[in-house]
Amino acid sequence: MEFRPMRPGEEAKVCDLVLRVFDEFVAPQFSDEGRREFRSYADPHLFLLRSRWNHSVLLALDDDAIVGMIEARDDGHVTLFFVEGEHQGEGIGGELLRRALSICARRNRCLSKITVNSSPNAVGIYERLGFRRAGPERDGDAIRSVPMVLDLFRPEPQSSTTGRVKQKVLPSPSFDSTQIRPP
């Protein structure tokens, strides 16, 4: 399995994967309006623009076929995260997430959490990756989602001599978060 950033010219293939997996696993839970709204976001041209702005798009490839992808903003928000159905459960998603977190942490040294608006059917997957629910399910822009967060750092008790708060990396059940700690 190869993991690497999306290259210019791959946007259409990435969108094909996203829409194929969306149609199979997520779209049945959405209204027609929600499906249209999602498809408008998963547009090849917009992928390219976002990747040039403040989004990272990482791919998982198996024999040159794109089998997984994650798109995350520099502020630590996962905007898209899909793995081909036949490859789900193989650890591809966990590795994509770990690598995306590393990139976000390098770009934003103050990053303390990762957020995602999970589709209702993916909540359990995110929980296995260390996320927790951050609120109730919502239906904004006809897109059903559950806000979730992965805490990366936890303040330690304040030191009585300096008054400063130290940061400590929280362990994650699915990957070694110490690898993503900013230097």
C-alpha cells in the first residue's frame, strides 16, 4: 500500500472514489437535497482549489488504484474521509488519519484537536479511531452529521512556581499520537 499526497490531475479519480463510496454507504441516509449538496462539494475542480489553499488531500493506493483518501484543513478539520468498501477494515483509514494529523500538526503547531462532521453511519468508525461525540446529530444544509473531536493535547495541572500550563499528548487507542506532536 502506498500513501502519498494527491497530485495535480488526479482530482477526477479521487472524486470518483469519494462518490462511489458515498453512494454505497452514506447517500441512502440523505435526502435528495443532501445528496446534491454533498456532490457539489466533491467536485474535481474544487478539490484542486482546496488542495492549493489550506487543505491537504492524502491518498492510499493499491497497485496504482486509489482505494482511500482523506482531506483535512490546516486547522485540523477532516472534510472528507473515504476508503473503498472492499478495503475497509484493513487499517487504511487509520494510516490515512495518522498521516493527515502529522501534516496538520506541522502546519499548525498549536493544534490541540481534530474535528470532523461524521455521517451517522461512520460514528462508530471514528470512535474506534479515538474520536468522541462533540454534540448531537444535526442536519445543516440537508447534510446529516454528528460533530466529533479527537483531543491531541491535555493541559496538566498548573505549576505553582511558574504558573504555566504544560501540554501533554493524549494516547490514542488506534495510533501513537506522540508521532504527531509538533517538534
